[in-house]
Amino acid sequence: MDGPVELVTEDGTVVRSDRVVVAVCACRRSKRFPLCDTSHRRRVRRGGSQE
């Protein structure tokens, strides 16, 4: 999505981002959920490969 963006979560909380590019988190690992902070990239699976 292109920002600024406002998202309304299931509990009614409004999350706003003024960034030019905004990604919605689908993996729920983000510290900024529901916005993506690319946390999924740092998680290592068993076997040592990146997700």
C-alpha cells in the first residue's frame, strides 16, 4: 500500500502510518503488528536456512 495509511484492527484500534510504503504483517511476528517490520526475515528455521 502507499501511505499514509490507517488500519482498524479487530478490537477497533486505529493504527496509522505516515510512511511512503506500508506493508501489512501476515506472519504476526512484527513488533509493530499489524504493520510489517520484516521480523520474519531474521527468524531461522531448524536446519539453518532463512525463511
